[in-house]
Amino acid sequence: MGDFSRETYRKGFLLSDTVQAASIVVLPLAGADQPDRYLIPAREIFQNIIQGMQPQIKPVALSLSPTKDVLHTAEFNILKKEAHFLLQTELQQVEVVDGATQVRLFGRLWDMEQGDILWEGMGESRGHLFLFFPTVPASFEKTMEVAARGLIRKLPVRP
């Protein structure tokens, strides 16, 4: 199973400073373009993994619009009272490519007071169950787990 997770952006001051995990809330994993057969288990897998790796981070349960994964102004103002930072994630890709299951997650960490993006990263995994001919793709669940762990490890967060 290959982990191709990476950081794609970091605001300058975060190079020497890290964010307190206790001050972060996590929105439900978005992915309006993904079918429910992937998005529903992906949300559960991501939430379980982030709680295992960073138990201080608080996931929030919001009722997102069925057509769009959008946070409305009223919901944003409620969240602002709970924490200083917001982690927004999206399931961007699920497909079988060259006999391997590929999953890509995108994450963005917001400073809710300033309205600035502090960090962006990708959690990406590609895997085979069997690499020998004929190749057999790894399960979505296992590939999603590796991608989620990769994204969470890249977060500039301390416990």
C-alpha cells in the first residue's frame, strides 16, 4: 500500500509554531461528487482515525445540504465560539487505476478568527491486494484508512 500524502501549503508563521489540537473542530468529510457508497464509510473511517490519532480534536455533527457540502454563516458563527481552528476535509478521488485502488483526501486548516487558511494538504493512497499478475486492487476501506492517516500525520498539530 503506497502512501503519497503531502503538505501543499503552510502559512509562514506555522513553520516554527504549531496549532493546539484542543482548539480544532473537524467538519464532516465533504465530497458531494462522490457516491454514498464511498462517502458514508469514508466519513466514519476518517472520524475514527482522527479520534484515535488526535483525541483532543473535536468532530462536529452538522446537517450539511444534501446537494452541497457547504457551511452556512450561522453554523460558522456557532463553531467560532467552540474553537479557534477549523479542519475542513474532502474526499476528492476514489477510483481503480492500473489495477490499484486510489483514494485522495484534501484537507484545509482555517483560522476562524482571521478567516485565513493556515495549512493545506493531501492524504493519498494507492494499493493492491496482490501486486502479481493478475493484480487485485486493495479494498476501498483499507486504502481510505492509509490516506486518512497520511493526511492527519501531515497536520501541523500538537497534542
